[in-house]
Amino acid sequence: MEQLNAWFTELLSDNAIFTANTLGYYLDGLGSTVRLVFLSLIIGLVLAVPLAIARGSRRKWIKWPVFLYTYVFRGTPLLIQLYLIYYGVVFIEGIQDTFLWAILKDAFYPALIAFTLNTAAYTTEIFHGAIKATPRGEIEAARAYGMSRALMMRRIIMPSAFRRALPAYGNEVIFMLHASAIASVVTIMDLTGAARFVYARFYAPFDAFLFVAAIYLCLTFAILYLFRYLEKKLLAHLKPLNG
Amino acid sequence: MKKLLALTLLGVVMTTATAQARDTDEVRLAIDVPYEPFVYRTPAGELEGFEIDLGNELCKRANLDCTWVEQSWDGIIPGLLSRKYDAILSSMAITPERENQVLFSIPYYNTPSVWITRRDRDIDINDKDALEGLSVGVQRGTIRDSYVTQMYGDTLDIHRYSSSQDVANDLMSGRLDLSFEDYPLAVDTFHFKDDDSEFKKIGESIKKPVSIFGKGAAMAFRKRDKELAEKFNQAIRDVYADGTYEKLMKQYFDYDLSLPVGEK
């Protein structure tokens, strides 16, 4: 440990920018980014499953509100949604006196809400597409077994739809990680926030942003490999034999 | 960039070619117009402002015959080096990079920074215990950011914004308790001097330490014109000593941007 420490100190000794102090900012930023992206993806996923089923409903009053929601959130920039939820809501008369203010006061929750609603909208459409692409034969076979709609959804349609959605969803996760870079506009010290801070302090855009780009790259590859692993396990039955 | 370099080089060559002591009392002062209230044009076309008055006063003291030359900011140092004028008096802040190229006089002003809060709040900025856990909004990467990070990093919760308007919004909404802002900018953003403003200034205006806020704005000369610079230094000391500086300052500002000579 001591050796490692000495090595680390020596490594940092002849540069003015990447001191233990600024690396601390980057580390905190990494924590914020991972927390924000992970939470919004989990909540978004949980929301998206029922929404995707509702989106495919035959009843208009169920189908249209969900369509409207995905249409609006996919049709407007995430940055605008974030601005509206962070800066916009404070102009609602009397919001400071309601229980909502405890949540909206901090920058983290408005950002979490914006990211969650955004990713839920995209994920809903991905799942909806996967559900729609279920082969007719599987549904007819399920009917022939006398399954109810709910049972058919649970045992036949959803499992195969999830598998089909996996590659597209992996992309959504990566997009979400990259989209989270805008969190710093509402004062959150995420990775990009840390980079902007270092940039503004040392006027060194290349150092500050290349370093943060490398961290994003590492995160992206981690996600990529996780999904590749999942695809290999879950989509094994789709691969050619001896392939 | 190449052009600029060539111009600078040409300037250097020319100045070396005519290296000789100045032997006239005529001095041309360069200034970038406008920068209210330091310098601006009246509708009649006359130059007016704090720096114009100050410059004229300094020249009077130094027994020099001064004329003003208008020069846009990006060419102001190359112009000095190529002898288009003899000195710059244009709110130029002293920085190490500029010190390599020009000779600075003693600084004659520095704009202060102020603490701002909502009018209905009661915060004592000098009571460090009471500040514990309060949130402050600053513009990211500014000297105000450096100041609160260095002085209040353990006490206050620091939020960094891209623009001061966003700080004002969050101060208004109650997300922030405090802001620390450049005085003239705070007047524009928070309007804290108006009677119906939602904000107020608390505590003293702050210009120190020099390590954060910089040395201030000074006149700039060519490096060899040490004699001329010394004449102006003496004049600056004089206008401070006999109260003329303060009289001029009060004419244009209602806050203190003076840098009493010799104080660090």
C-alpha cells in the first residue's frame, strides 16, 4: 500500500492539474453519475413494463395517454425537460410550502425525475416494439393451451419480448449514460460537472475533458460487456448449433 | 494568429530600432470605449467616465500633455508595443502573462465582490457557526468560486452555475441561501439597490486576498519606459493621498473600488 502510495504521488508530482484534490472531484463526479444513471434506469425499467403493455392495449383510453407521453418525451430534448423540471417548477405559486419542495429543492431529484421519465418513454417504445414482434405462432399455441391473456403475457409474450428487446435496450442504457452529461447544468457535480470545474479552474480544456472522456469510455465498455454477456446467456437458443 | 505574431514581431523590431529615451511631454493614452461607467461617449461625442477623469488628473499631476487614443481590446497590447500610443489606461487587470509583455503601474482599482441574500433572510456572514450547512451559489470557475471554495469549502454547501441569472432564480426559489457575486454584476442581476428588490447585500464588500482576487487594474507601459511609469505611479499615490481619487470615485460609483497604496 505504501509503495502504491509513493508510486501514485510520484506519478502526480509533475503536473499541476491532476492533483489528489481534482481527482477527488472526478471521483465524486463518478459517484454522482453512476447513482443518477443507475437509479433512473431501474425506475424507468419498472415503469416501462406496464406502460409498454398499456401502449399495446386495444382500449383507446389506455393506449392514447401512453402514446401521448412517449411522444412528448421522445419528441423534446432531455435538456429542455431538465430545465422545465428544475427551473420551471419553482415558478408554480406556493410550491415551496408543499411537501413536494423537500424533493424538488435538491438538484438531484429533479434530475432523477427528468432522466427517469425520459428513459421510461424510450424503454416503453422498445418493449412495445418487441411485444408487437412476437411470432403469431407462439400466441396461437398459447391460446390453444387455453391460457388467459394475463397468463399468456406472463409466460409467453414477456419473456420472449424481453430477449428480443435486449440489444436495443443496451443501446438505451449507453445513451442514458451519455445523456447524463447534462446534469451539470443544474449544479450537480457529476463527471462532466467535475470536468467543467477543472476546465474553468485551470483553463485546460484538453486535459479536463479528455480525462473525463476516458472515464465515460470505460463505463460504456463495462455496460457493453455486461449486455454482451446477457445476450450470450439469454439468446443462446437463437444461435446456430456449433456456431 | 500568424498575423498577430507577425505584427507583434514587427512591433518589437520597430521599438528596438528606435530605442531612445522619450524626450517630449506628450503622452498618448489608449482606451477601449465603451465600458461604463469607466469610459463612454456622451451624445455630443465627448469621452467621459471615471478612467477619463482619472487619467486627465494623473497627467495634470505629472505635468504631461495627454491625448486619448481609442483602441479595441484585442489589439491594445500590440498597439502599445508598436508605439501607436505610449500607455494603456483601460481597466487592464494585472496578470503574469501580461507582465511578460508590458510594464504595469501600481494598480488603481479593483472591483469588489459582495454577499447577496434574499431580503427576508437574516444571515450574519461573519458568524461561521451560523453559516454551517447553508448553500451558496456562484458562477463556475470565477474568482468568486475560488474564494468560497477556499474560505468556506468546509462550511457552506457550494452550488456552481453557468450564469448568474440561474443563481438569482435559485436564490429566489429558496434553493440557495446565499450568493457571492462581482459587485457591478450583482447590481445588474439582483438589483439589490432598488427599494422593491427581492435581494439585499450583506456584510462588507470583499477585494482580498490578492492571491484570489488579483492585483487589480493598472496602467500599462512599454517595458523600457520606466521613467514614464514612475511619473504615473507618483501621480497615483498623490491622488490617493489628497483625496482626489475618492472624490472622483464617488462621482461615478456608490461602492469602494479603491486600492489604497501600499496595502496588500
